[in-house]
Amino acid sequence: MGNRGMEDLIPLINKLQDAFSSIGQSCNLDLPQIAVVGGQSAGKSSVLENFVGRDFLPRGSGIVTRRPLILQLVNNKAEYAEFLHCKGKKFVDFDEVRSEIEAETDRITGSNKGISPIPINLRVYSPHVLNLTLIDLPGMTKVAVGDQPADIEHQIRDMLMQFITKESCLILAVTPANTDLANSDALKIAKEVDPQGMRTIGVITKLDLMDEGTDAKDILENKLLPLRRGYIGVVNRSQKDIDGKKDIRAALAAERKFFLSHPAYRHIAERMGTPHLQKTLNQQLTNHIRDTLPGLRSKLQSQLLSLEKEVEEFKNFRPDDPTRKTKALLQMVQQFGVDFEKCIEGSGDQVDTNELSGGAKINRIFHERFPFELVKIVFDEKELRREISHAIKNVHGVRTGLFTPDLAFEAIVKKQIVKLKTPCLKCIDLVIQELINTVRQCTNKLNSYPRLREETERIVTTYVREREGKTKDQVLLLIDIELSYINTNHEDFIGFANAQQRNTAANKKRAIPNQVIRKGWLTINISIMKGGSKEYWFVLTAESLSWYKDEEEKEKKYMLPLDNLKLRDVEKGFMSTKHIFAIFNTEQRNVYKDLRQIELACDSQEDVDSWKASFLRAGVYPEKDQVENEEAAPADTFSMDPQLERQVETIRNLVDSYIGIINKSIRDLMPKTIMHLMINSAKDFIHSELLAYLYSSGDQNSLMEESADQAQRRDEMLRMYHALKEALHIIGDIRLTSCECNTAPPPSRPPAVRGPTPGPPMNPSPAFGAPLNPSPAFGAPPIPSRPGPPINAFQDPFSAPPQIPSRPARVPPGVPSRRPPGAPSHRPTIIRPTEPSLLD
């Protein structure tokens, strides 16, 4: 019955299907299987019932099969059925099996004619079946009937596609003979996913219902629409036979008689009929499983490897171990400390390539966001000159001053230094937010223990907030120290003499000419009327901003000089997901074509801030809101006498020089202060004090209570892990025994003997399909020994080999010749040097 050498293969796939179905996951494995497809009333269910020899499938008009039925046939002495959803319950009465299928279908799909892709697993044990696994799918339909959904045709098609698109699935295309084969729904959908016909087996039903004078001979002989696996014809019971409870065994006998007596089919009767179909499917599924075993094995191994890391923490889990909670707490806290430090300091192992870590984001705050905020405050030219003018006049009072007053310089400098407090505090707030986000990210690994995660997050966040106050006090103290003494003797300070000889333009520092400051993609926002938004590759140098078609920088679209350019913020549009900033010319000239400003868009605010910082390095500064200044500017600001203008210019240069020194100092000290007082302190706290705080915060047992989700996940993970290991073990055993039985030579065969096997020719069989225990019951004659004289059991294997005789040696009588019949006899038979010579 079938391929006995591989009799464990189909039950193996059944076990895998059951294991993965019970876990609720398919493990992304495409298990070898046979899917039965065809139109409504094509006879699919009748074919399956003929296999089992029992009536057990629901019948009726319209769509009867509304959920996939995974039917596993197992050859067994006893006859009964089992459902996967009714574990342990054996169904002996097959009418109950039909009722259970209908009830289980209605449980998911309801009592209407809706369908569901969730399969029903049915296993039938019987002495009348071969090991076989089939999936009975809903019949294809064209028109919705009754209260069926209008898209029932597409729903069924999508469900079929879920199964038959997999390369590991054989397609059993059932087509009634009384319809035109060219219009077969089953063959049409099979050809879409299997255009070469490599996986499709054709089944022609209702051959007895064809019109007189017609037959399906050309189809069954695989001439009309050829399939690699051919066609098999069957004759099912008619509706009258079913209603009359005609025995299936009698129906099979009638089917056999039909093929033997029909003039068009009698010459192929041995290849027709339900028994031959069942045997063919058993053999083809077995061979198909054999062919897919290497791929299945590699998929199982890759799944096992992917689970290894996740299962590692669960492998030695012992819920009754009293020290488990203490060990887990220590390990979790230690791992949290290591993860936090890696996020801040960076790590070479397990580098995240999807998003920036906490440390990388803090670095951007220190060196991009904070300098940008400093520059935004300082460069408000018109306001600054007005303040200097008022300070000079107020220092002189009623008198007309002859010299530039240093008190005016100190007053202006101190006012500018005080303005540094806002960006410094903002920088601390941004770092605090990133630290808290990093803490939350690192506590994700504590999800197994919700209470522990909450307490850890609360304790560390509270500590960070405490350090926030001390850090802000220290930063404000730094600014107060700068205010306490204006050091005009600093080595970088230009002094009064140099300040009088310089002007603002000369003081403006530019980067090295032609130095590339930044490259990257930006979107130019242009209205649809003028061509719409487009993405370009931008290159920012110290003198110009250029954009190209792509990063190869071969096709330059435009080059914009940076002279007289400034930046301004642009509000994001209502429907836009991009963040936008603009570049404009301070002399009211067009920047690009007929545009007074060009809007540049980035995917995130971080990218916008980074580009702004790059423009600052190139000398392009942000715009100031100068409306109030222009409206409030008194007339005397614009009608200064030449002496006052020189004094304003001198102090302006002095302030610029000194504030540059202060900015440089603050930019250097801020990251150091935050790192020392906040970040390093938080790391030390986590490593040395967090555990003590956790112990004092509550009961250890309540802290280490495992979440229900985690317990369920662990159980599923372990079940899947052991199922995969068991599957690999079974596959390994089957492959080993199969290879041994097919490749091991007979005991009496000398290693060096060549030539065909004497005796009757053996029937060819698949590599994995040879019987493990050949017996006369299956018509296979015993394999005779290879020719050769008997070997002396006591011969010394290390003795020198005998000499090969120069004349032909005679073959011992009674041993068949190694020459095949009809072979030329001029080639002498030579005795191999593995046994003593006959002349000795």
C-alpha cells in the first residue's frame, strides 16, 4: 500500500501541522500538502468520501464547504476519526463527524453562507486508506446566492490563493467531464500559480454522465491540455445513489466495471478509478515531501536559530526555585545598567541602524541645537546698535563725551550675557527629556515584570529630576561668574585700539573657501502651478549652496551664492508631514528664478536643526523679528553725529569680540557640566544604588511577579522551540534511514566489483521510496549476491595482494556471469585482488 519505505513521512507532516495549528502559529513554514480545488458541485467531496469509504462530509446545494478542511488519512487497524479542536474524543459514527464539521463551521462563519480561512483539522484512521493529507477548499462560484456577501467570488479566490501559491503545495484540480475542459475553473486558477503544470494533478469526474458518443479519452491520455503529473478519471456516486444510501464499496466496484467495460477507457482502466487515484496521490505526496525535505529542514533550522536568542532566557526557567526571583532581580538590574550605559556611551556590538540612540541624540543637542540657539540670541544687529547708542548717551548724561565710555561696554556685555540663561536652561531640559526616554527604552526588557519596570523607571526618573535642579543651579552659577568680572585682558579680546580699526564686515568670519560643510537630500517646496515639490541632492560649501539631480553630482540644477542670505522658520502645512525652513535675500532680491525665498523641507525637526547648524558654520544666520524695532526706532538713531557713530561701532566690535569669547566658553562648559552633574551621576546611581532602592521600595515577591502575557509568551515560545527541535529530529531520522536503505550495498558485495546486478530486473523506485523491509508479499524477488568466489574469513587483511594472472580465469560454476546478455565476450573476466587466486 503506497510507498512503505517512506511511510512515516506523511504522518510526520501531519504532526507538524497539528503542532503548529495547536500553537496558533504556522512558524512561516510551507508544509507539503495537497489542496483540492474545483467549481461547486464538481465532485470534490465525493472523491474524498470515496477515499475513506464513508459518508462524512456535509452535503447540500450552494456552498457547503465554507472553511478549509485539512483531512489527514492514516492507515490504522481501527476505524475512527478525531478533530484537533476536540482533543481526546474519538468519533466512531461518521454521521457525528458530519454534524461536528457543520457545527464547527457555523461557530466561526455563522449560519449564513459566509466563508472563513480558518481551517478545520480532521484525522481519519482506517484500514481502508493510505497515508494521505488533503485540504478540501470551498468550491469556486460566480454569483452570490441568498445572503452571501457580494464579493463571495473574490473571497473564495483569495482563500484558494493562500494555499496554492505556495511552492510546497500540490494542486488537485477537479473538473467534471460533462463541461468543456477549456472552461475549467480549477485548471484556470491552477495554471495561474503553476504555469508549467509541475504541481498540478488533474482529476476528471462524472465520466458516466457524458453525452452519448463523446468521451474524455484525449484528456485522460494527457493530450488535450497536458499536465506533468497527468489526469486520472473517477466515477462518483450520483445524487440518487447518495440519497439511497448506496454503499461506497459497491460504488467502487461499479466504477471499476465502468472503466473495464467502456471501449474508450478499457485500455487505461488500470490507471483510472478512485483506488488508483488514492495510491497515486499517496506516492506523489510522499515523493513531494521527500523532494521538499531539504528546504523544509533548512527552514526549520533557521526558525530554530531565530528562536534561540529569545528562548535562551526561558530554557532554565524553574517556577518553583526559591532563589529564582532573587537571581532574576539581580540580573535584570545589572542588565538595565549595562543597557543604559551602552545607550549613552555607545557600543560596538548590536549597533542600531534604524534610529539614533540616547547618547547620539544628546550629542546633537550639545553640538548642533545649543550653538544654534546661542547664535539666534546674539545676532540682532539693529537692536544691539540702538542699545549701544542709548548706553553711551546715558553714561555721558548732560555732557558731551570725548572718549568711548567703558561703562557702556560693560552694561551692553552684561545684558548680552544674561540672555544666555534661556538657551542654557533649554539645553538642560532637552537633555533631561532624552535621558528619560533612554530610561524608558532600557526598561522595555523588564516587561516580563511590570511592577519591577514601574519601580525602576520611577526611581531613576526621580533621581534624574533631582539632578536637574542641581545642574541648572550650576549652569546659572557659571553665567553669574561670567557677569561678576568682565575680563578685558583676555588673550582673545581685541581691545580698544583694534576695535576702532575694524568694521562689522571684516569681523564676520567665514569658513575656508570651497570647504564642503554638508551634503544631503532636501525637498524644494514649490507650488503645483510652478512645477511642484521636488527632491534634490544639496551640497553646502563655505561660499555657495548647490543642488543636483542625484548624489552622483553630475547634473547640477542650480548654484546659489551665500552672500546676503538668511534663514527663517516656516510653519508646516496642514496636510504636510515635512518640516520646513526658508532661505531669503536680505536685499529683497529673487533667490531662485522668480522666488523671493526658497522653502526647503526635511523629514524631521532634527534634520531641520542639523541643517540650520550647518548653515551657521557657512555664515548664514537666522532672521530676527525686526518689526517692533523699526517701528520703535527713534529718529536720533538714524541721525547720529560722526563721533557717536564711531563710538557705537567701536563698542559694537568690542561686544562682538567679548561675547564670542563667552559663547566659546559656555559651549565648552555646558556639555561638561551636564555630563558630570547629570549623566555620569545617573550612571553611578544605577550601578551602585538602584538595587538598594528597589529592595526598600516594597516586597521582593510582588516586584518579581510575572505578567500573564509574559507567562503565555514563554509557554508558546518553549512549545514552538521544542516542536521545531522534535521536527528536526524526526526529519533527521527519516533521512538517515532512507539513505541507509538505498545506498548501503549488500553484505556479500565486494567493493571493487562493477557491472549490472544479475537476475531479474528490479522495478525502478524513487530514491527515498525503496522498501525498508522487502518481502515476497509485494512481489519483489530477493536480491542475489554479487558474483565472486567465497572470501576466506581467516585471511590476513594486511598480507600482500596476490598476483593477477595473465590468462583469463574461469568463473566458478553455479555463479551467474557478470556480463549482461548480448554483451561482447571478447573482454576477459578478471578476478579482483580482494581474494586469493585460484592458482594458489
